[in-house]
Amino acid sequence: MAEAGGQMVDFDESAAPQEGGRRPASEAAPFVAQVEQLVTRVKNAKLRDDAQVLENLQAWIDRSMAGQIDVNRDGDRIIHTLETNVDEMVRARTLVRRVVGPLSGMLILYALLTGVTIWAVAADTLFLGTAISIPAAAIIFGVAGSSFRVLLRAVTFQYQQTDPGALFMLGLARPIVGAIVGLAAFAIFGSGMVSLPLVSEQTATTNVAFLNLPGSGPGVQAGQLAMFAIAFIAGLLEGIFIPAASRGVARVADTVARAASN
């Protein structure tokens, strides 16, 4: 049995080791390989109290190698039960980690981004002849869009990663990708490569009143605000089209490799 989510979960009695009917060790190889995959998964989860579970999995390996299990008859049922228990245990014991890990990465990224933005604005730095605050705002909205997606998936426990380092890097790296995508979308629409009526409208009469605070200057124009919304949406969607693009690149590389081999 294995402890999962504070409860003791018994294995299916029908999947218990069967006495007699010893089989050659070679017949147990597929069964052993599947159990070893579960062992690797438990180790990668880096749980504090996984010794009992690892011992239990090793016991099933030893029994199968000793011929005490009819792997042809009972192997699939045993593996199904083991996978169910391991999955429940890992999920139950990594709930907090799968939320805190991505959030930690995002907090560090936001702290760095805040520091760089304050420094650039205070120094009145120019980027391609334009105040750095404009592209910085696009980056911030791109980060915000991607961060929203990461946060949504984290709080609903959709991420399957259990390694703390992987979860931390997920919260740090995905918003960076969102920042790049948001900045690219900002440049594409801002340059006129893709034209939208609201974006192209940059007259003083379109200033957004609620952003025109006393002493803050003329405020943000509606066209600029639309650009920032586009950057946010681009960051939000990076989790969709970036994996799709990577799959496309992989298919192209595979096609080129096959053509080269012929």
C-alpha cells in the first residue's frame, strides 16, 4: 500500500503477487521497466518521505524477477494500481510547490523588471530615438499577459512538473517569452505592418480621460492603450502559438533530416 493525500490506499487484491508459476526473468523485463519508470518519477518529485513508496516499488520488482508474479496475467493490473497510487501521492504532496514555484520565479522577474524600468525612466534613456518608457510598457504588458496564463494554470494545478527548479524556471522563463512576443506584436502593429483603425488614430482628441491625472502630462492616447492591450493579448497567447511554432520547426527539421538521409 502507499500513502496518498493523507489516506492509506490499498492495492487491488486481485493484483497481489501470485505464488508459484515462476517465469524466466526475461518475461518480467517489460513489467520491471514500467515499475522503474514509476521509481524515477517518485525520485524526480523529490518528496521528503518517499522511502516507503520506493521500497514498495522495489519489492514489486524483486517479486517479478523472482517469478512470484505472473506478469502476463496480472502485470497490467498491477501497473495500473501502482500508477494510480503514485499519481495520487505525487499530486497530493506537491500542491503547494506547484503554486509557489512559478510564483517565486514571477516575483523575481517582476522585481528585476521594476528596477530596470525605474532606472531607465529616471535616466531618461532613449531606445531607437524614443523614450524607453514606451517599449518598456509594451514589455510589461507582454509579461503581464503571459504571467496571467502561468498564474491561472498554477492555481488550477495544471502543471505536471514537480521538480522545484523546473517550476521556478517555468514562472521565470515563460513571462520573458511573453515579453518578447508582446514587444514584437507592439512593433508589428505600431509600424503599420498590420493596421487597425484605433491603433493608427494618435490624435490629441483621443486621450483617455481617466489616465490623464493632474500633473501627469497629456495622458495616454487611445491608440497607445490599444497597442498595450495587443501586447497583453500577445503575451497571453504565447502559450498557444509558441508550442505550435516549436512543433512546426520540429516537423520541418525532421523532413530535412529524412531528405538528407535519402
